[in-house]
Amino acid sequence: MGSHQELPIVNTPASPASPRAKQSVGSSRSFYSSALSQFTSIPTSPNFGFGPRSFLSTQNYLESEFVLNPLSYIPAVILGLLLNLLDAISYGMITFPISNPIFADFGPDGISMFFVSCIVSQVIYSGGFSIFGGGNGSMMIEVVPFLHIILKFINKINHFRAETIIRAANPDEVIPTTILSFALSSVLTGIVFLLMGAFKLGSLIEFFPRHILVGCIGGVGWFLIATAIEVAARLDGNLSYSWEMFKILFLDTHTFALWGSALGLAVLLRFLHSRLPHPLVVPFYFMIVPLLFYLTVYIFGFEWQNLRDEGWVFPLPGGNVPWWHFYTYYDFTKINWNALIQTVPAMFALTFFGILHVPINVPALGVSLNEDNVDTNRELMAHGFSNMFSGLVGSVQNYLVYTNSVLFIKSGGDSRVAGLMLAAATAIVLFVGPWIVGYIPVMVVGALIFHLGIELVKEALIDAWGIVNHLEYITIVAIVIAMAGLGFIEGIFLGIIMACVFFVVSNSRKSAIRTKFSGRSIKSTVRRRYRQQKFLKEVGNQIYVIKLQGYMFFGTISGVERAIRKFLTYRQWKRNPIRFLIVDFSLVNGLDFSAAEAFIRIQRLLSAKNVYLVLCGAEYNSEIGKALRSVGIWGDSSNSYLQIFENFNEALEWCENVLLEAYYGKNISAPLSANKTDQEERVVKYANKLTAALMEAFQDISGKEEGFFDRLEPYFHEIEVPSGAILWRQDAEPDCLYLVEKGILKATWRAMEGDQARPVESILPGTMAGELGFFANKLREATLIAEVDCVLWQMRRADYDLLLMNEPKIANEFMRLALNFSAERLHAMTYYAFLLA
């Protein structure tokens, strides 16, 4: 029945106010999916363990735990037993395809196997293997289609009389082989669960695409609808899509009344449940309907045997068989082992589908019960033991049922004792025997199966609309159709193939190019003289940057190639020729062989135009570095048009240096676009070295004459600094600033204490360092180190205070000029933030 439910694909139950509370797309048994949210706000105090109570004496503890508490658990046990009984009548009844003549009388045996699986799982979960002491275990209804597939393999008619298939006319071999294959599939499922738990692979299942699971659930829903028709219409064989079957179902009045009444009850239940969304509506409905049926039989005096002959009531089990009757089918001397081996692929498909429940149900159950110590691997181990032992005692698969567990625990069954009491009560019902089947109305069972089937199909095909994207929805529909028309295994494989294809298609639509910009928009973090900056700005369009993102594979690299070829078209090249193409891999998390090989084509294409390909953002031993080395593009030192750097700033700095070499006439191959007069350095003799250094730094910015800078001479002091010397440290007091005459300074920065310092700026001759913190009186933002031997001019705090007192206008004008370097640095960092984020 619909008491078993997997949570929606979001792993957390919807709140009552959520507009998506009814869109439980990933559920499996969802009679109560719309009502579960009503319980999430009820406070619970689950007792998941048997720990000693320090505030009670041993005697009081035993009395409370084994006398008073069990009495309080009785209402929850009754509810749990009712849910198990209804599930057994609907799902246990179809464990074997009773429409098959060989298994027509196997309904009671299926119910017994259902109860055995419930008891085994309940004892294991409540016995300490699961964190959820009151969690309810039950048969895994979603595997029933796969059990039927296994039976079809075994029951297949062999037209060629091959020894590997049992002939349908030999039930003495079909029955023991089938029931053994069911038990072995449960053992196999348990072993897989145990291995996954032992090797801590609980999170691995979460990578399985949820929309494939939704499609499989929709396929199970259709299977249940078809099974409901077979059961309710009392068909002699399986439901087929043919004109003859259509005439039987719709033109035969009696047959139509049989399955139509079951479908009508299911539709009426759905209508009532939509108006009264309470979790007890379904159980009470299926308690009232049989009572009304029995009342009708009594009032009109119908004979029970006539009702059985007409198909309104299930036939009595032959010979008043006991609950353990299914064990009599195990006859290892009559098993066809070759046929059994052929069912192994179906067993693995069953196992594969079964393991998807744990990572969905378990975290959701932990959220609903406020249990913060949920360990998926532990629950996998618990499921492994429960399924393995269930198979060893001759029964079928089981799992921890979300909905039943929530209802049971929040109805008072919040301890392991309550769970064990439920197992004992279920055992009592099992021992009573399957004779009750002969008095169950067929329409009730059919309505139960119809209700669940319709719910699952609705969740897969209707609730999923608007939640998943169009390609995922197409996959869901295709899986449902394939499972209905071809089979469950074929539907799963079709879904996986379509998911792979659509993954490639959808990711190919996403551009691998994060952003594109020219060197005119951004500069390296090197502090250069004003005239050099002016030149680089004029020729910056000759540097083009492409920043890539995501995983680069054959589906996305084609878009990168097209973008690069567009730069090199005649019209684009005529308008803006480029000399450097920087490709930044810093946001790329992977590179397959096809994508790496594409860069060989790109490099050849650029070399033909004398364009440098500059790669950056990839480390030598990284996945990207290995991929580039595998195709030979990394390490080719003979190719001068290929350069590789660790980060983008280094790559951009190298391109700027090549352009500046042309600026100074040292590299005639570099393109130039500046006027000759702008490229020439003015070599002028000044009265002193400081004036020359100040003129080089500020004359192009301010237009000030030599006399202005001469007046600053008394306030600077020349110092020589050896390579590696630390001028100040990060967070130090701003007690001076420096004018660089010769050498290179390097600024490094770390985010917090203990982090490795990263270089953030290089400061060249003709520029200043430390002016912003000095004038704003703020702590140093970075550590300043002499990268080589340097000649610097230092202005200390006392010197500036003296200048401000003696010549305030000169001091203010000097401060304004010095802050130009800070403004340029802020400009560069702003572009870094927006273009490289």
C-alpha cells in the first residue's frame, strides 16, 4: 500500500507552507507524501539506544523500560501492524505473477515471504544496527518488476530446446529455480550494501542522476497499474498491448466490472485524500471498504464460493497451507542452474535500483526525526545485513521505509523496544496463516495497487513537470515508455544512455569561455612609469585574453576554437590585429584528450599569423598540465610562439615586457602603434640625482619644472638596499615612503597569519612605494621586499611633517602627485576584480 515513501529528490521534507510540498518527484511509496509535512513540526524525543538511566534505580529502570513503556507503544504497534498488513495484501500478493498459470495460487506464499522479510528487517534495524531504533523495515516493493523479469527468464519457452532454458511446461523446475533466484537476489543485494558500507561509499550513490531514478519510479508505477489490471480482471496471462486484450478488458462486461470497480475505488480514494489530506485516510479507507463488501455479501446472501468463481474474491489456499509452505518449494535437485545463471544480469539490475533508496530515505528520515548523528555507511551496513539474512531465510529484499517510520515513531513508537514489539506482532499475524486471503475482495487489492501506481506515474510525469529541465523530462518520459514497452532493464539502460547524451549536449551549450577582454582593459600589477603605462594603453588591443571555465571536453572546446578563429578572420584582423592570445586555465577543473589536442591546432593557427599563444593558470603536475603534456604542447621549448606561465599576472607582464622591448627598440618584431616621439626617453642632466629621479617619476604627470622638485631635495634621503632586504612587513606602522631610483621592489600579501605570502605587485624605477598608507596613516597592507639590489629615496614621517610645516603648498602638491600611483594601482585592482572574478 502507499505507506512506503521515499522523500523528494531534495533530501529534506517539504514544509507545510512550501508550494512544492506536493511535488515529491523522487518518491516511491507516497500515499502520505502530501501529509508528511503536518508531522514535521510535532516535537519528538526519540530514544534510539538502550543506555542506562542514572536517575533511576535498576528496578525502576526495568519496570519503566519493559512494562510501562511497552504499554505506551501499543497504539503505535497497532498502526504499524495495520500498515504491514495492508502492504502484505497488496504487494506480497503480487510477489509472484498470479496471472501466470504456474503461480496462480502463490498469493499466500508471497504474503508469507513479505512478512518474513518485514520481520527480519525490523529485528535488525531495531536490534541496534540502525540509528533509527523505531524505524520500520518492509519488503522493497520497487523490486517486484525485476523479480517478475527474473521469472520470465526462467519461464521462457525454448523453441530450440536448448538446455540453458527451462521449458514453460515443466513447473517442477520453474518453481524451485524461481524461488531460489529470488532469495539469491536478496543475498546479492545484501552483499553489495555491506561492501558499500564497509568501504565508506555511502556518498557515491548520490552521484546517480535523480531524474533517471524518477523515470524508473514512473516505470514501476506503470508496472503496478498493469499488475492491478491483471489482478483485478483475473487475466490468465500478462497484460499485452493488442486488440484481443482490448476486447477482453473493455468489451467483456464482467471483466470490465472487475477491474473497473478497483480503478473506481482508487479514483475515489484519491479524491477523498485530496480533500482530507490526513495520513490515516488511506488506512481507514481500506478498512471500511472490505467491511462494506462483507455487509453487502451478508445482506444479499451471496455465496462465497460463487464470488471466488466469479473473480470477486481470491480463492482459498489449497489444503489450508501453513505460513511456511513456500519453503517446500526449495528443491535443489530440480533446480536448473543454467537458467539460474541467466538471471544474474537481472539480479544486478535489481540490486542497482535497490541501493538508490538508502541515500534518499536515510538523510530525509534523520531530518524529520531531528537525528543529527546519521551515518549513511552505517545504514548501508544495516541494509546489507537485513537483505542478506532475508535471502538466507528464503525471502526477498527489504529496506527502511520513510513514511512508515515517521508515522510509527511520531505515534509513540520511538524506541527499539517498540520496533521489536512490531516485529513480534507481525510474526503473530504470519503464524496465523494465509487462510485470510480467501476472504479478501479482489477489488480492494486492485484498488491498493492502482492507487500506488497512479501516484508514482503522477509523480514521474506530472509533478516532475516544471521542476526538471526539458531534456531531463524527455529522459523521464522515455524511461517510462521503454519500461512499459520493452522492459525494466532496457528502460534503465536507455535512461543512462540518454542521460549521458543529454549531459554532453547540455554542457556543450554552456560556453567554456568565462570572459574575453583586451590588454587595454587590464594591466599587470607592475608599477611602471607613466610614459610606459601610456604606451601600453595605446598598444593594449594587441593583447587578447580568453578566460576559460569548467570542464573542457570535446563538446565545449569547439566553441573556444570558433571564438579564436573569429579573431583571425580577415575583417576582424584588419580592424584589430593581435600579437598575443592569453588563455587562462585558472577556473578550468579538467581537460580531456580531445580538448588538449585542440590547443595544438590553435597554436598552429596562431603561429601562421605570428601570434603568441600564452597559456597560464595551470601547474605543471596538475590534471591540466598533464593533459597538455600528453599531447606535447607543454615543454616544446623550440616553439618561440608558445609561452606558459603559472598565473595570469605573470603572463600579462611578459606580454607587456615584449611590447616595451619594442618601445625601447630592442625587439623589432613586436608590433608598434605609438608615435616615435612618445617612444623616446628624454635623457636630461639635472642638478642632483634626486631631482632627476623625481622628474622621471612626475614630470609627465604634472608638467612641473625642475625648481619644484629641487625644493623637495632636503626631505629625502638616499639609501641602498641589498637584495632580499625587508623594508616593512604587513600590518606595520606607515613611517616612511620610497621613491625607486634603481632596482625592483616586490610586495607580498597573506590573507591570515600562517598563510603563505603571495606576490601581488612589482615596483619598478620611476615609481613610488608606500604612499597611500603613509599619507592616510593606515597600517601596511603588504610586506615590501627588495627583489634585487636597489637604490631608493626615503621620506620619513618626520621629514614630511617638517615639509608640511615649512612649505605646506609644496607638501600638498607632492601628496597629490604621489597618490597618482595609488590611483593607478586601484584602477588595475578594480579591473582584476571585475574581469577575473
